[in-house]
Amino acid sequence: MTNDATTAAEVRAIREEYADEEAEAAEIEAAESAAALDVPLSLRITKDLDSQLRRRAAAEQIPTSALVRRLLSQAVHGRRAPVLTVEQVEEIARRVAREPVSGR
């Protein structure tokens, strides 16, 4: 094969792979939509956040809307870590107990 023919074959292969990935992503999104998505949600976000979400979705090879749904679900249903651990509270209490009382 000549260089032109090799390049053309590589471009065709890349385009076919891209088309397959896009079709798969569309199928996943359609399945998710059909599963139980009853309420449309529209919101305004910054351009920076939009580009960050799109990059992350692309890196995970999922539609941006699927990523946003997953992040929202995790935020709502996820467990939140306490602001302070028990050990940190106990250490603060020990320090307070060691300090002299002033003003009396």
C-alpha cells in the first residue's frame, strides 16, 4: 500500500470506530431515558463547568447527560463525611480543658 492508501485506510478505521462509539453512547442514553426518566430538568451552568463536564464525560466515554445524572444521584444519595472526626473533637476538647480560664 502506498502512504496515501495507508492513511486513507487508517482514517476510515478511525471514522468507523468513532461511529460505533457514538452509536453505543446513543443506545445507552436512549435506554436510560426509557428506563425511568420522567422529569426533564433544565439548568444554567457556567461555560467552564460545562466544558469540565463534557471533558469528564468524554474521558469516561458516556454521554454528558448520563454523567450529570450520576453525579446528581451520588450527591443526593451519597453519605457525607462529618465535618470533624471524633478524634478531632476530642483533641479540641483536651486543648480547651488545658487553657486557663481568663476574665474571672
